[in-house]
Amino acid sequence: DEANNILWARKLEAAGVHVAYGQPDLKIHSKICLVVREEPSGVTMYAHIGTGNYNSRTARVYTDLGLFTADPGICGDILRIFNLLTGFGEHFRTDVVVAAPSNLRSSIVERIEREIAHARAGRPARLIFKMNALEDFECTRLLYEAAMAGVQVDLVIRGICRLRPGLLGLSENVRVVSIIGRFLEHARVYYFHNAGESELFIGSADLMKRNLDERIEVLAPVRAPDHRAQLLELLELQLADRRQGWHLHDREWHRDESATGPGCQAILLERAPFS
């Protein structure tokens, strides 16, 4: 919606806001915000990393996640990204978050390969990815390899899925679920079991070539135990959903028509503090 973007940019500039347009060869798809606040103890930074747009309309119909944090490592990385986008930085380097087009692909690949190594060594291994689409060839090939190595691969995918689960000798360890309901599932979550030292990330990127190589994307680690538990509960709830969950086997999607209980969206809505 570039025409609308230009319109808003002009309105902002007319009001005195400095608008940076980023790099012409990279679409900015990340959803990040950095607050720099002067406090009695000194200048403090706060970062927000989201999975969805800062848009009041889509916020009413999309399900998304956001992390608001004062973690110095995350804030420092977000500052570097903004410096690059505004022309004040020359090198795209991050220490805590993973970002495209610099290290997002390599970070995902390394972590999948690590899970494969755990499985081959006889250790528990599991991947849970929630995203809009799985299209990237390299990532799809690696997920097949992971499944054949004994990794449990669980995918919650709203749209395009290039992987065919349930194939004998190839993808028997793969489960693919798509949640269809009142709200449009839009969050991206990446879970790596890592032999009990698990890692969880949220952010803007799907496993698509354009997201991994051709856009500005950000995934941030979720470290707080209560937040991690909440995310894992969300993932398990969606994987087990018989009411709204469509399960993919090979090329065919199926839903349990006999399911009478509430779907995951209704359960989560009931738990919401505003419900």
C-alpha cells in the first residue's frame, strides 16, 4: 500500500515529524518501535517488537504478539537497526535479536541443524513454528531432514505450506495445523527445544525467501519465564485444536467435523482481561 504510505509520510512531515524512508532496495517489514526516555537515573531505552502492523483496523481482526522490553541487549540492537534505516549507521549488526537480511536465515538454519544434531545424538528434539507461510526451499528441505532425523516438527501455518506432512519415511514426524476462525492468525513464533535449553523468538518474518533475504525483518528472543510459558501454552493449544484447527496430511486439509468444544480463539478470548 505504498500510495497510502506516501500520503501519511507527507502528513507527518507537514506536522514536523522527521520521516526516514529506509533503503530503496529493501522493503521494511519489521514491526519495531524504540522509545528513548530521559529519567532521573539517566536516559533509558524501551523497545517494542511486534508481529503485526501498528494499525488500529487490523488490530481488531488480526491475532498478534508484541514484546515491550527495557532489555539493554535488545534495545541496543533495535537502535542499531534504526541507525541503519535513518542513515546514521553503516553496518547491519545485531547481538541479541536476529534480523534480515543480515543473519536471520543463518540463525534459523543453524538452530534447525542444532535440533537435528540433538536428535541424532539420542536427545529429545522438537521444533514448533507458527507463521503465515512456509515457502522457502532451504528451510523446507531442512525441516524434512529434521523429521527424518527424529525431530518432532510442529507447524501452525495459516496459509501457504510447501511441506507435505505424514509421508512414510519422509515426514511422519511432522504435524501441520491451520487455525481458521473469527480472527486472522498473524503471529510468528519460533520455538527450538535445544535439549531442554529452549529458545523462543517472536517477530515479523515468515519462512519465505522474500522475508529472509529481501526485507528488513526482526525476531526477538522471549526470555521471561512467564512469557515463555504463555507462548508455549498458546502453541500447544493451537496444535490440539479440533474445532478450528485444520490438519494437513500430504496435500489434503481435514477438520474434525464431530468436534463440539470451543476452539482456541474462543478459549483465549474468554481469558482476555477485557472480555
